[in-house]
Amino acid sequence: MNRNDLRRVDLNLLIVFETLMHERSVTRAAEKLFLGQPAISAALSRLRSLFDDPLFVRTGRSMEPTARASEIFGLLSPALDSISTAVSRASEFDPATSTAVFRIGLSDDVEFGLLPALLRRVRAEAPGVVIVVRRANYLLMPNLLASGEISVGVSYTDELPANAKRKTLRKSKPQLLRADSAPGKLTLDEYCARPHALVSFAGDLNGFIDEELEKVGRKRKVVLAVPQFNGLGTLLSGTDLVTIVPDYTAAALTATGGVRAEDVPEGIPARSFELSMAWRGAQDNDPAERWLRSRITMFVSDPDSLG
């Protein structure tokens, strides 16, 4: 196919194909693209004709791509990224008048502890924009970025899509939260004897602190696991429960009163975590996204912690 033949190719079909590759479902692709299922089915029929291949074969409740579809996807995805970049570079962004919709992924600790300051700045500079927050963590972030469901995310990240970019924003240290009035810091023995609360997205009863305690031959007893940080201070109030949270989350929780923060007990190995911002490479030079990332860097990062 030469360049002139591209005139008969509907770019919308290629977007549908990319979405089907991610979702493996006509229903989910329709929801993602805000289209009806008949429209997606019709587009798939045209795609099959265009590429002279079935592209997807139904296996149970999922649609599995053919070898030809996987080959096309490997070539098409970077090309669509390049087109997106080329178009975005031609646009301008004025935060004062923009009505852009930003879709960002945040881990629960970041949403609770760091989003409020960022949101105040965004509202002051760009009152017309819309912020859509998706819950993300190191497990969810890669797929959210790869599928385009978010353009940027802030979390403790591990593996990312090949075309994603990453910037370390801060190093956080764990702090102990308690609501009792007993004076002084808890010793390691006192800490291990207390009942513990844990914030766990997946409902696990173990966290990084258990790994650190194991290194010194200690254990703790978790009696409460909750999925989010919001309300944690209220849950601790009036109990002898203790919990370990990131330092910026501890600051947000103690600011509302009822709990106090202190360093983890001596004897537990010190450990810090790198909080990173990750974003889609295709939108690296998008003026609106660059503005948003600059504000995230300004109000979420802590340069002093990186020294």
C-alpha cells in the first residue's frame, strides 16, 4: 500500500482495532469508546475486510487475537502514538480558558495525602478543566497507561509499558500512627505487642513492615485491614491500634486531629520508597499534559527527600 492508498483507510477503524486489542471484548471496547456495540461490530467487520484476516477468534467469553492481529498491533500502536504526538504539538494550551478533561491515576495514599494541594492549584489556574481520578497502584498502572485510560499516574511503580516515561517525585519514609495518650515513643517490644491496622488494596494481612520485622526476628498481629486511608484516623480513635503509613499520609491524618505520628520503633530497618510519576510517551510533548505534569511535580514532589 502506498501513501495515496491511505486515503481510503478510516483512522477511526484503527482506534477501534487498538481498543479491541486491549479490551478483548466488543462490549468493553464500546464502553471505552462511548459507542454502541453494533457500531463496534460493524467496525470489526470492516477491519476484517481491510486486513483480509479474522483478527479475533472467540474463546469462551474473550476474543483472542490472531497471529496477524498481533503483528498488526505491534506496528500500529507506535504509529498511532506518533500521530497523536504530531497532532498535539500543533495545539496550544491556555489553562485559564481550557475545558480539557484530564484522566489521572493515583494510589490511595497519594489521593488522600497529596491530591488536595494539587487540586487547589489546578482550580486556581484552570477553573474549567475536569479531573477524573482512577485508582491505581503498581499492579494496575501498566494497563491503565497502555490502554490510554489514564495519561499520567502517581504511585509506587514497578514495571511500565515500553513507551511510558517515569520521573521520581519523592522518597517517603514510613511513620507510626497511634491514637492513645501513653507518653513517649513505642519500643519495638511495645510495638509488636500492640494490635495493628493495615491499609491494603487487595485485602492482604501482610505488608512491607512484616518483611522488615522478619529481618529482626519479630512479628506483629494485624487485626484490621481496610482498603483506603480515608477514615483511618477515626478508626484508630479510642483504641490501642497502631498502623504504619507513608509520611505524607501521616501528615494529612494528624492534621485533622485525633492521632499522632512518630518514627517507627528503633530496631526496625529504615526503608524509604520512591514515589514516581509515569506518563504515556505519546503525550510527552502535549502542551496540556506537560502543564499538568508540571503542576504534579510542583505540588506532589519533595525535592529535599531525593538528596
